Amino acid sequence: MTTFVVATDSVHTSAALCDYLFDRVAEDDTVYAINSLHDEDADPEAIRDGKDALNAVASRLAAVTTVKTEQFSRGNVPAEDILSFSEEVDADEIVLGVRKPTETSKVAIGSVSEQVLLHSDRPMAVVPRELET
């Protein structure tokens, strides 16, 4: 029985994370899909996009394992929410999505992924995804 925390911020990220997890999860595992909104007063579009991202995980993985979703808007930076929630549920693995760098970009991973990687003592999977065009 494995507990995964899957941090997502878009439907595109959710798709990549689900592709990674689909053959890894078992029926007795639990996937916590989380979306963190930095601002307590997030705009309706950000709230909707986050809920869509969570629904994408639930619809893709619910047939193969237990999926629970959480959207946070506590005023924390997303990395803080990911780290504290992972501790709260005693996650066995954190799964993050990162955008593939473009020819002109110099940063391979985002600041949220970097902060989680630097401050967590839990195993992690970092899943690349294509940039939206």
C-alpha cells in the first residue's frame, strides 16, 4: 500500500503525471492530487483551472486506485503546501511535473519543483511534460 502526493497546476500536468502513475499504482494505493493556489483570494479562473487539473487526475486514475483531491488557498507558496501535506498524509512518494525547457530557457525546473526537491526527505518522481503551444 503506497501513498502518493501528486501536485498539479494544470490539465496538461495532470495528464503527464497520470501517464507516469497509471501502470505504477495498485488497487490498494492512495493518490492524493493537490493543487495549491498561492493567493488566499485567488481569481475564479485560477480556482477553476486548479479544479480541472484535479478532476483530470481523478477521472484518469479512479478506475485503478483510490484518488482524493485537495485544493489549497491558504496563502502559502505551493512548495510549502506540497511539503506540509506530504508530511500530513505520510506520503511514500511525491510526484511533480516540470515543463521541458525551451531553446531559450536556462531553467530546467520551476521554482516550486526546486523547493520541494531541496526540502523534502521523501522519494520523488519528477515527470517532464511538453509546453503548451
